[in-house]
Amino acid sequence: MQHSTASAGLIAPQADFDFMFGRWSVLHRRLKSRLVDCQEWERFEGVSETRPILGGAGNLEDNHIHLPGGAYRAVALRSFDETSGLWSIWWLDGRAPHQLDTPVTGRFEDETGNFFADDFLEGRPIKVRFLWIRGAEPRWEQAFSADGGESWETNWTMTFSRLAG
């Protein structure tokens, strides 16, 4: 695991998401249906902006998502637990403003972050995985598993391109 102090030239865990600070153009790719062997993807654009909160132990990502059926707003809320060394990530969809999604929890190792949760899809239990890949054009992926994590279906990807200003 690559968690250490900034003085050693490595990223301190509470700074894991600092690479996302700023404004981004986002290219979304999403399966039209999940966990039904669907192969049809839809593409759409969005804009996001991420800023630190909680004195640097968290961050807020504000999203404007341009779905083919209409635009909406959503936020990702991330917080770092120094005791466990784990991040938790919640999603709040502006179309359901009273419902936070089940948080995924995990950490980065090198340039990749893996975050997991147990959840439900249409009444059946699933596992959820978020994958974050750092880089000049960061990438996020969401995958679901209906078999306890034996196999995963990636159903949503986001590729970020930094906007000026």
C-alpha cells in the first residue's frame, strides 16, 4: 500500500482524492439495463467540480449530468476515517433529494482505489464496487455483482477531462 507521509514523496491517505479538485468535463458511458446481460451502452456528457471539505478530510463533488432523457444534479460526498484509513463515498441524486445511497468504503493502493458496499437492486442483494483510477484523465467505474463478488458487471464509467479555470 502506498500510504505514507507527504514528506516521503508519497500521497498521504487523506489526500487520496486531491487529484480531483477543480472543474471537469465528464464523458459518461452507462449500460441501459443492469444485471440482465445487457450489451447496449448510452453515452452522455456532464460537468463536475470537486472541492475539499472537513478541513481536508473529505471532499464534495458537484455533478451536472446530461442524461439523454434530461439533465439532473447529483453530488458525491467523500470522507476519510483516519482511524481505519478508509474512505466512505455517498451519492445523492437531486431527483431523490431525501435519499443518500449506501456508502461504498475502501482505499487507494498505488494509483487505483477500490470501494465496496452491500446493497440491493430491485429488491435483490448485490455487491457494489467503485473503481477510481488516478491520472491526467481520471476514470471512475461502477460495477455490480449478483453472485457475492465472484463476477462483476461494469455498468457505468466516467472519464474526466480538466476544464480551464
